[in-house]
Amino acid sequence: MSRSAAQPMLLNPGPVNVSPRVAQALLRGDLCHREREYSTLQTRVRERLCRTFASPEDYTAVLLTGSGTAALEAAIASSLDPARKMLVVNNGVYGARMAQIAAIHGFDVVELAFPWTSLPDLGQLDRALREDPAIEVVSLVHHETTTGLLNPVAAIGALVRQYGRVLLIDSISGLAGEEIDVAAAGVGLCVGTANKCIQGLPGVSFVLVRHTDMERMQAFPARTLYFHLPMLHSHQQQESTPFTPAIQPLYALDEALQELLEEGVAQRIRRYRTVAHLLRDGFESLGLKCLLPPDLRSNTITSLELPPGLTYEALHDALKARGYVIYAGQGDLAARVFRVANMGHLSVDQFRGFLEALREVLAR
């Protein structure tokens, strides 16, 4: 079963297929970012982010123009006392990226590395926090898209809170796709982006920051101009912006958040989970093997071992010719794994069509 090449079904973990109304929001018109209309838009998006994912009483939202990595770098660069250390939990490419960003900024980094198909060892984390009081911030990826693994944010948050430290999470591919109570987990900074499970478009990212952590960070020196969260927050609180923002993608994010509120976060998570089960049942019927056991898998990404004798390039190209875009493995997994994401504005029938196309390609 083939789809129009002009409208491919994106089975990569972002950017995702969006609804017609989100795409239409890009056409709302040109706007100067110094006008009242932009301030109103910016304020509304910030309020919707807090209402959707956190609590406005406890958290504030800071918007950035850039990919999720831009917001992640802003969170890391802004969060640490110069005299303290950052601990990074690394069990995938994006955990390694957090450590890389911290090192580039000259931070004293404690890195706890684990296999990409394993959860972090909480005993090691407990020991590191107990033995090293200089550690101030613990950084963790919520949904490690390298493999589709979900890290135990709540359990790690409880441990971080026990020792009075700060938890920073990359939930770029987690928010609106996985269950998470940001406040209950004691998250100080939570990084997100528009173009994954929120079903917006690339160009806008954000950080949800606990009010007490924003106050704490205001005492630290700025390490960058563009990515300094307290400076960005100060401008946005005054309904201003220090730099030219991505206005049209922000319109799209505004509409995507409204769609999400109408659907309900819990219902979207259930929708993704239902489709993930449909796909995984289909993969099993085709004889494909999942990389992770069921208890570690997210709702939105499945990593699969390539069948013997089939390269990723051949599988990708055959599916793309039929209108379906899958995703390669990363790092040491690149030669033996492919990934299928089920984020975005897509129907059950579309996923059934993909499974049929995959069946056809594997049969050939």
C-alpha cells in the first residue's frame, strides 16, 4: 500500500506530521515582534505550556527560537553554580549530549554511564550524591530516543530531592507522549520542544522552570548571550523579547497546544500507547525483534533489529518509495537497528497501511 510522495508519513521521532489546522496557523500573516499582537501570542503560549505540563503557581515557561537542543543548552548553561558540579546520567546518545554540552561550558561533570538498553543504577546515583556534596544538578533524559527507552524520572527525582539537589530533565520527546508529573517528581528544569509529541512545527523550544530555581539561577553569571534563561525570562515576563523570534512556528505551537488541550494530555498518551501496541503486534507477526523488553519501551518509539541480509538503506528507500519514512539506529546500533516512531497527527488506518507496506517490502 503506497502513499503520496508529496505527503509522506513521518515515522521518525520528530519533526512529525501535523494537523491541517496547525499547518494553517503558519499563514496567519506577517507580524513585527515589537507589536502588542506578538506579546499577546507569546504570553498565551507560555501560559498554555504551564497549564498543560506543570503548575503556573510553581513553574514558569521560557521560550526559545531553536530546536530542542537549543533549549537543552540554555537549561544546562544556566542551571549550575560556578563552584558546584553537574552529574549527568548517560544511557544513550542524548544523555551523552548533555554531558558534552556541560563540558563545552567548562563545567565540572560527573558522568554515570550505563548500557543503552539498561536503566540507570539508582544505587550508583545514591552513592554519588551521598559521597559528593559538590554535585548541585542532576541531568537526565526522560525518553531516550536512541532506543525508545524510558528512564525512571519519578524514582530519580525522589533520590535527588532526598539529597537536596536540582533535577534537570530533557523531556524533548517525552512531554505529551509519556506520563510525567513534573512537580511531583521534583523537576527543577524540564526541557521540551514543539515538533514532537505536542505536534507542532520545528523552530520553537522551551524550558519549564520551577520558580525557586529561576530565583537561584539569577545569581549566577551568564555563560552565553542568547541562551541565558534568566535574561530570556526577564524579557518575557515584561512581555518583550531580546531577539527576533520564530513568529510563524510560534503561531503553529499556539494552535498545537490548543489542539492538545482539546484532546487532553492523558488521551493523547493513550492514543500513542494504543498505536504502539498495534505496531508491535504487527512487527511480531512479521518476525521482527524489538531491541528493548516491553517494560522499558516508550509509547512512541520502537527500535527493531534489522532482518539478516537487509541493510537499513535498502529498507528505508523501499519504504520511502511507498510514502513511509523510518529512522536509522545511532552509534554502535546503526548497522543493526532501525526505529519506527508513532508520534504526530496520524490515524490508526495510516499505521495499518504502513504495516502492510512493511510486509510487502520484507516479502520481496
